[in-house]
Amino acid sequence: MPLFINRDQIFAHQVHLLEHKLRSKEERILELETENAILHLRLSESLGKLRRDHEEDTKCESHHQLQSNTEKITQSALVKLLSNVQAVKQDLSELFAVYASFASELEEQSKQLLEKVEQASCCLNGHHGDEFQNLQDRVAALERSLEEEKERCRSERQKRKELHNMLVELRGNIRVHCRVRPVLAFDHVQTSGSGPASSEEVISAISDDTVMVNCLKTGMPVQNKMFEFERVHGPDDSQNAVFEEVKSLLTSLLDGYNVCIMAYGQTGSGKTHTMMGSQLEQHSGIQQEAQQGIIPNAAAELFRLLSEKPGESHAVEVSVMEVYNNEVFDLLARDEHGNAVGQRRDVITTSSGTSQVTGLTYQPVCDASEVMQIISSVLKLRAHCPTLVHTDSSRSHLIVTLTISSKSPNALALARRLQSAKMDMQRSAQREWWSPRCRRANPSARQPSYELFASPASSPCPSPSLSPCPSPRHSISQTEFRTKLQLVDLAGSECVGMSGISGAALWEVSCINRSLSALSDVLGSLAEQRPHVPYRNSKLTHLLQDTIGGDAKLLVMLCVSPTQRFITESLQSLGFGTRARQVQKTPRRKNHTLKVK
């Protein structure tokens, strides 16, 4: 039987074998590639190690080289330093030799001088002993005479204070000065309703105490009116001449009286120039002394007077306020960022009858320049508004207050005397009063002179109905002796038709005129000695209560315009000054032992 061979199976078997061999070859190739990769890694590690070894060898060589160079440099520096030290030693040795020679020469000269002094002393004792004794006696006599003159000077100074205050009282506690400004450029500006002669001068200072007003009316003869004041300044008077008539009040300030100096007048009459000085030259940094107003001059004079009292302790604080729309604003108050902002404050009357501003900011000052720096820094906060009369019209009343606190023994002795006088007054006044702290029971009764016993620091009103009696528990000897100087630049009184104000600014004008009218009412009440003085009708008068009534010294500086254009406002200002002069013109009985010694 023939053998059958299946070729397909044979071929399949051979293919299977070949595939098996192929897989074996591929696995071997994979193993060889893995071994190759491992060998490459080992080779790279070996090369890296060789490079690191080479770098370390290089670093070591460079370090050794650097160390050797450093040693060489250090060695050379030490050699140079050694040579310098040796040179310094040589110089010191030479200097010591020179010093030793000088010391020996000085010692020899000292011995010679001592011998000469001994010889001169022996000669003086031997030949001029009587003359030397006479000289010693004359020196002792001169020292005794000097002490006597000092005591006499203190006594004369005290007499001068008393005479000065008596003179002030004779001239009136409220004095009025008038200043007529020169004709300015805006006086020639014609407005609606003004005639061709509106710039003609109709007000002039004819003497040191008299102002003449020529009243011009169409078809009527000229009528001359005369106004008399304590002092009248013409257009040619300088700022220094104005202050010379004012500075005597500062002596009263240090004698224990509150003092107020205010400028009153219409817008554009020169109030701010009189009180502050020339603003143009202040801003340019070339302000001259002759252009400084009452406020900087008063600050300088105050510190000059304080410097003449070295035996007494004084502290001065300044506060700056404005009364705008019948509200009091503290111009020295600052916000959380330290910027000056005007904050509203309230005015109250304390139990002792004095006015006080709650939360008011006080800044201590040491000289006049510091005072003016503080004032200048807050003047930009003051309310201003241009009008037809003045391009930079002030719309608020500016009040600068300098408070002087005294801790001198004389002040404390005065405080004790005042306290004793108050206690005696309370015991003697019980027949007219219900209790030591009540108001006056009979307003029609005769007004007693309570201002005699008032503390100069508080200066309450002359009528007891205006100020409560001091409490027996209140011992002023335990508090500081305080007086204050208030310098006031009032806002200008004006006519709405003249200034051209309209809209919201009408309320400002209304508040200004009402506060000035309240001030006129207060002075009128003081002149007529009414039982009630309406200080609280306005924040301005309430704020100035301590420096208007009682023993306080008030000076009103009337500022008037000289031209026909402003004749109505000028006559109003002159009439206000005339009424103010009627206040306390007659001298009053006062116990001068209660003043500061």
C-alpha cells in the first residue's frame, strides 16, 4: 500500500518551528538591549564620577593656590603694618619728649608766677592794706544799695501796675478806637445806584480822637458829624502805631484781667489787615514787621512781658475758633489722619459763671512765631466768599484765644485772698439771695458790685443775675490762675444790595448781621446796667462773655471806609462804637489789694 504524505501538515509544522525560533530570537534581542542599556547607565555613572573627581581635584588645587596667595598677601600686609607700628612708636616717643619739656617749662613758669603773686600780696598787705579794706567796704555798701534799689524797683513796679489799672478803669473798661483806611482800587468801582461821587472821601480823622463825616445829600447843604473815640488812626498810621495804642492792655492781662481786642466794621474796611497784617506779603515770605497786625504783635508783646518775669511760672496755650452761621467750629481739631478740620463745638456756662467750649483743642506754645504758625495753618479753613465789595470776604467770626496759666506764688496768694473775699461776700449777701448757688431773687433790687470779688481768670458779669455765686466747696487756690486774651476778627456787616449776595449766601449774611446785632445788644445792656445781659442770644456773645462783662478789658477797633459809596455802613459802625463807649465810663470802687502783686 503506498505511503500518503500530507504536505500541508509538514509546512504548518515547519512554520510553527520557524515562529518559535523567531520568538526566541526576539526575546534574546530584548535581553541584549536591556543589558546594553544597563551598561550605558554604568558607563554614564562612571563618567560622572570621573568628572566629579576631576572637579574636586581642580577645586583642591585652586583652594591650595588661593590659600597660598592669601598667606603671601597677609604676610606682606603684616610686614607693612609692623613698619607702620614702629613709625607710630617713634612719633609717640618724640611727642612724649616734647610734652615732658613743655610740662617742665609750665611748672617752672607757674612757680615764678606764684612767687610774683606772693610778693605782690605782701606788698599790698604791707603798703596798701587800708586801701584794700576801703575797697571791700565800698563793695559791701554797693551790694546793700543794690538790694535796696531792687526792693524799691519791686515796689515801684507794683505801684505802676496799680496806677496802670486805675488809668484803664478811668478810661473805661470798654474802649473804642477808630481806624480810617485809605482809598483803595475797588472804591472807584461803580455799582448800580451809585452816583458819580461815590468814590469821594467823606470820612477823615481830624485829630487823634475825632472823626469827621461829611454827609452829602442832593440839593442839601453839607452836614458835618463828629464822632469822638479814645483814639483815632488816619490812613497814614502804620500797623506799629495802631498797636502802640493797644499793647497797654497786655499789662492788664498779666495783672489778672481777661482782655478782648476785636475788629468791627463792614466788609472791605480793613479788619483782617488790622488784626493779621498784609496777607500778600505773608504768602510771599517777605512780610515786614511794619505790616504785622495786632494778633502777631500782641503774641510777641505777651511773650516779651512773660520773659521779664523769670521768677514766675507761666504756660501759654492757643486755640482758634470760628463762629459760622451761629455755630462754633474748632479749627485746631484734627481727624484720624492728623489733618486739621473744623469740628462743631458747644458753648456752655459753668457753675462759676464762665463760658466754656466743650472739647476745645488747646495747643501749648513757647513763642510768638509758634503762635503764628498754628494760626496760619488753619486760616484756610475759615469760610470765605467773594462779593461785589470784596473779592475775599470773610463769612465767619475768627476768635484766637491765648490762655495764660500762672503757677507763681503771687497768683496763689491772690487766689487765697479772692477765696476769702468770696466767702465773706456770700455771708453778707444771704439777705438778698435764697442760697449760695441760686439766681437773684429780686431783680429790681440795687445791683451789688460782685465783680470786685470775681476771679480775674473767670471775670463774670457785673450783675449777680448773670453769674451764679461760687460754691464754698470750690477752692480756687487749688486750681491754676488763668487769664485769657481773645483776639477777634469779626465778619463784616454789610447790606445785601451793596454786596450782591443771593441764594444760599443770604443765610450767611443773616447770621452775620444777627450776631453783630446781638453784640450791640449786649454792650447796650451793659451801658444801661440792665439786670439781664443777653449773652446767650448769639454763640458769638456767649463765647466772648468772659472778656466783655465784669472786670474784663475790651477794646473795639472800628474799621471804616472813607468814601461816599460806603457811607451808610460806616455811619452804622461809628454809631456802634459810640454806644460801646457808654459802657462803664465812670470809675468804680475797687479793692486794689485783690490784684496781682
